[in-house]
Amino acid sequence: MCFFSQNGNLDSCEVLLSSKGSQHLINGKDFSGKSPLHLAAAAGHRKVLERLSSEDHVQVDLRDNDSRYIVIT
């Protein structure tokens, strides 16, 4: 999910979100502690960001390894 979010691949994110256990994928982190939301926001992929943030089990208050929050403007 991190790779697809960072690269703006909404279709692949949708496939993963429809799979069992997607709550672990959506809140999972990469090597730097960034979640798919962090990566989509940093890369400016608004559609991916909006889709991920609409999930009931997404954690929007996660911090990365540098204690940075997700900033959505």
C-alpha cells in the first residue's frame, strides 16, 4: 500500500483496500515510519489521500520516525 500511495496508483490502492486485512495495510509503515497517508500527502496525490482517509479504520494521527504528522492542506 505504501508504494501505490506514494506513486498515486488509486486503482491498486482500491484492490488492496478490498482485501481482507486491509486495516493493517492502510496503517502500515515503511522503513522511515511513514504510512500510506504520509506518502500520498507528501507526493500530492489528493485522490489517493481522500480515498484512504475515508476508510473507517485509518489512523490519521500517526507519526513517522521523525515524529512528523500527516499534514493535509
